[in-house]
Amino acid sequence: MKKIQKCPHCGQNTILYRRAIRKSMIDLMYRHFFILDNKPLNTTEISPLSRAIADYTKFQYWDLLEDTGNYKWIITGKGIDFLVGRLPVEKYKWIYNNEVQLPPPDAEGQDEFVYSFEVAPEVINKEIVLKYARPYENTPAGQQGLLF
């Protein structure tokens, strides 16, 4: 979805794009983390045949994916937490000129959050993920959680 707005300086039409997390993106993140060991890879190394690979890099808008240089991507700690179902993220991000923007006041779904297993239940099975997790303590932040 896109929302056309007027530039406050020149009056020209500008486009604010709404981006959503899709199942195909989670599919590729799962592959990148669990099969390819989250190595810094370019998108064609993650999946040379997937048509969804162009959407995969949009995870950077949620801070779930990071470019390490030369267009090689790794999943961030926040991305791993999202992938394994420990962290919900905003369902939508609004992008203008490759930068995240605040949603328009009349935007639908701006307060919705999703877990990976809600978007792609056939890819991320919550019970299986939790089965292989083991508890950890004494993290640098002094928190407890799950380790994979």
C-alpha cells in the first residue's frame, strides 16, 4: 500500500510506502539462520531461486537484518528473537526514501504487532522452537531467557 502526500517544501507528490512482514520473508530468514548458520551472505547466496529475495532485505527496516558491507546480510539479535518467537514486531513499517517514517495518523494497523509463528505458522512451529530452546541466565543485561 502506498500513500501519496504533498511535499511541504515544493508541493510535489511524494509516496510513503507501507511495508509488511510476509511469510516468504520469514521463510528466507529461517533458511539463513538455521540452514546457513547466519553467515554474512548476499541475497543470491541465501536463495538464488526465490522471487521473494527482494523483500528479504526489507527486514532492515525492523532492525532484524543488517548489511555488513558489500551487500552481505546477517540476522541481528533482535531478528533472531523475532524468528524464534521471543519478540513481536510491528506488523507494518512506513518507508519514504529508504527511511522509516512515523505512520500517517489515519493509517490502519499502526498498533499491530506480530510474532513470526503468527505470520508463517507452517514455517515456524512455536512448540518445536520452544522444545529445542534451553534456559540461560546471567546475560550481560542480567536477564533470563532462552538459548538456541
